[in-house]
Amino acid sequence: MLPIRIVAIPTEVAEAVRATLRAPVYGFPAHAEVATNAAPCRHCLRTFVVGKDRRILFTYNRFTGVEPLPQPGPVYVHADACPRYAEDASFPEELRGSQRTVEAYALGRRLLAQEYVTDGKFEPVIEKLFAGSNADYLQINSTTAGCFTFRIERASAQ
Ligand SMILES: [Zn+2]
């Protein structure tokens, strides 16, 4: 397996949303609620406990930090502080049970390939997309909801 980095949204973004209840950059109102489904927090990459965890829905540019052209969409974070997912950890175990789309991009937001993973076996797909293309990074999205989940970069890139 190639060395990879799991890139969740920055802690500063999660903290800004919690403090202001507004989307960073856009300023759109954010929405706080008790979780009604087991979607993942984009900061700790753990799934919400339905009926218990409080979460905030806000607008986020899924190309933050890698591309000048934005593509905003809805994402959740825990309403209370949570630890950011470690970049050197492996694929988030709590996300294996849900359908995710893995998109391979070259800088310039050029989509090179995409794979729909339904069986939780992400590593072979990640390996194939990085090895078989000039991909600079991968975007992981929810296949069923379409929302951005997190980014994967080559660990050797930095
Ligand atoms: Zn969280």
C-alpha cells in the first residue's frame, strides 16, 4: 500500500463553524441539530450516534486548500469539540460500511477517474487510482448523498 495521508477538514474550520454558526467564507447560516442519521463528522471522521450526538450542517468548499475554483456543498461536524482524524491513520473504519465514491483528480480540478466502492474495500481502489494515473489527490464522497467526506493525498507529496 502506498503511503497516504487522510485529510479531514481543518480544525480551524470546525472551530469557526461552532463559534459562529455560519459557514466559513460564505457566511451562510449553519444549522445545529441532534443527529437523525449516522452520517460522518468531517473533522473526526466518526459517524454520529443517532438521537445523541449534536451536529452542525454547513456549506463547505470541498476543494479548500488544493484548488482555486470552489465547489461548495453541505457537510456536518460535531457541534462539540472532537479530535481531528489523524492524517497518518489508515482508512477510517467507521466509513467502511457506507457507499463511497473515490474520485481521482489532477491539479486544476481535472477529474481523471472515479470508482464506486460498495464492499468496504477501499485500499485496492486507492492504490489503483494513485498508481494508474497522474492523480494528485483523491476525493472521497458519499455515493448516496453526494456530499464530500474527506481527501486523500500521497504521503510522499510533502
Ligand atoms: Zn467530529
